[in-house]
Amino acid sequence: MTEPLRTLIVDDEPHAIEVIRKYVAQIKEIELLGTYTNAISAFQELQKSKVDLMFLDISMPGLSGTDLVRSLQNPPLIIFTTAYQEYAIEGFDLNAVDYLLKPIPFDRFLRAIDKVINLYKLQSISRPVTTESAKPFSASQPFYIYMRIDRQLIKLDTEEILWIESDKDYIKVVTKKNTYITKQKISSMENLLPIWAFLRVHRSFIVPLNKVTGYNPNYVIIENTKIPIGRNYKQICLDKFNPGKHNTPVFIE
């Protein structure tokens, strides 16, 4: 990255703004353009300034954070902030890079920033620097990860991934054609993946949402393989795969 990410903080709670402002001040890759306590003011700023990243509270009076994103033709990268975990699912559906649950720990903030920076790096590697490539990332564009396998970097389109499985300090990335094993923690891989496309369903498993063909409270099905759902991940899986709320796979009893 040659230039810092031009960033806005939008939150109706002054204390929440101050916390993120202090965190942002410690990151040289971020340039804070301004802070706003309502979505309307932020919308006006977005119409006149180039913004790369926005920390956006989901629940705000008047125009909500999610409504603001829906109103933008080319939204910047979004990190949603919220005090309510159930709102995070809506962030997934709007292609947010990440969401932060208040009160926001600094280490969790750093993970979100790392994900944003890696996204920008991957964009610069996979596409030439043109006016088109400067546009905000779209879920329809290819997204690649780079894994170190046998002393070389392997470029892998995330669309090829069936699931990712952890085994102590190693991870196994399973595709239809190959299985890649590399020394890496699954939490590090989770930080590199697009949040709108993948979901961690177990401490040892991450799955791509569009490959899931069946759901049960105890597992999801991909390619006729049952991937277990961990106890701590049951609620987020229930919210994500609930066919009454989302366009998702059917329940398998």
C-alpha cells in the first residue's frame, strides 16, 4: 500500500467514536477523514469525497447503517460495528469486510484492519492498477488467497474451496481437484477470507456459504460430506441458514 486508506467513522455514540478514533490513530495505513454521529451526514460526505473504508454502526436513529450501505451505488469497504450480535448477520448479507462487536477489544480491531489491508494487497496483485481497479471490491469479482506449499506460494481462487479444516498448527484446504496442507492457524486463514462468502461453523472448520447443500443443527452438508457445527457456533449458523429469513439451503432432519 502506497497511500493510507481514507476512512470515516459513523456512530451515534460519541464514546464508541472515541474508542475507534484512538485505535485508528495507531495504524499508519489509515487516514481518518472525519467522524459522524448520523448516517445522513456521512452520506453527504461520501458524495463529495473519495472514501476507502468506513467503520459503520448498524443501529442508528433515522437512517441505519445498513440502510446507508444499501443507498450507495459504490460503497467503500465496510466494517460494521454493533452492540448486538444478532445484527451481524445483516452485515454478512451486505458484503461487509468484517463486523466488530462492542465493546471492541483492540486485538479484534487489529484483526479487522489486517483483513482490510490484505484485501487491498490481493486486489493489487490480481488486477492492474487502473481506474477500474480503484473501485470498491465487489462480491462478484474473483478473490484469491496465497498459501505457502512446499516452499512456494500457491494462488487459489476461493471459489474452488469446499471447506477448510484445522489440525493443530496446520490447515487442510479441500477443493474438488486437490487438498492443500500448510502450516497456518485456522484463525489466520479466517482473517484472509471474504466475510460475505465464508462462515466458521466449528473451531476446526470454515465453509463457503454457496457450497452448503444441506443444514442440520449439528452439521452442514457439502459434497455429501457432513461438516460438524460446534456448540459455540450453533446460533450464528441457525441465523444464517434459517430458510425463513435467508435464501439458503434446506434443513436436513
